Amino acid sequence: MKPDHPIHIFINKHKYEIADATEAVESLKALAGIPLGDVLFLQEPGEDLVVANETSVTLKNGDHLHSQPPADYGAVESVVPLELEEAGIEPARVTVHAAPDGWSFLVISDYPLPEGYVPNRVQLLLKLPPTFPDAAPDMFWVLPTVRSPNGTLPRSTSPERLLGEDWQRFSWHLASGAWTPGVSTIRDFLRCVAARFQRLD
């Protein structure tokens, strides 16, 4: 149902008029002349919301959106592999997959697990948010599915399809205050991942 009056929104501080409250994100980018590869944010109290290309967003009069090129956020493709190399992970084992909504999937092959896990080496996947490294990664995934030393699936795990394969997701989160923008790096997050596996459950 269309609103009685046009809705006025702001994209990158420019005013636009839309006829429907719900708009496809790609249409909004076209309206404002924003490249599809850029990340679009809806301003909200606290942390702004990333709105992905393949979705729609419901807007109200006076809403503000802004865009940024993904390359502004941490230069994931160049910076993160260098950080990992300093941590002893060879660049050949690191692959970065850029998603159209600004997220990046970081895959580390031949990642070793503590003794007792089956298998004892996996692919480890981390999802890096568009505002990384200001925003911390959250959760992690492994392929293939692993079992704990007691033969059971690790706690708080579930399957999730990413990059065309079925990964095992560890629903695990950093403690509040554990990530410091401008200080914390991907190596710090990997130390926390290793600590999670050391629990052996």
C-alpha cells in the first residue's frame, strides 16, 4: 500500500523523494548514483545498519542513508593476509572472498585443531563486517564438520551454507570490551578462536 504522500529521505546528505516506503536497495543506489559495489548504511541509533544489494529496506520520512566504498574499511584483501603472515600463517593458505554487501569471507586452509578433534585440520572461515577493523568479527565456521574428543558435536554449533558449501558454524561471541577499534587485529581474534577450541567441548 502506497503512502498518501511521497516520502522524503536523504542519501549522502542529498534529499530524494520516493513513492513507496519499501524500496529495493539496488534501486536506492541507482537513484543516488551509487556504485553497486559500495556499501549502503541506514543510519540508526547506536550502530548503523548495513543494507545489502539483494534486499529491500523499509524507510520512513526523514531517514538518512550513506554509502562508503568497501576498500575504506581495513583493506581486507591486502592488510589481513599480511597480519596473518606475521602470525605464522602463509599467504598461500589465505583466501579472501568479497561479498557484494561489503562483508568479506576470510578462509584459512589447513587450520590445526587441538589433539582429539576429528578431523584435526580444517578450513576456518571468518566473516569480516564492512566496518572491520573498527567492528569485530563474530562467530566462526569450519569445514568439514568436526567432532570433539568425546565424539560429540561441539557445543553451540550448527550447519550453515556459505560459499556453496555446508560449513559448521560455532555460535561463539567475544566478551564485551574484548575488541578495541584501532588496536585489535585479526590475530587477536584468532587467539580467541584457538582458546575456544582448547575447551575441547
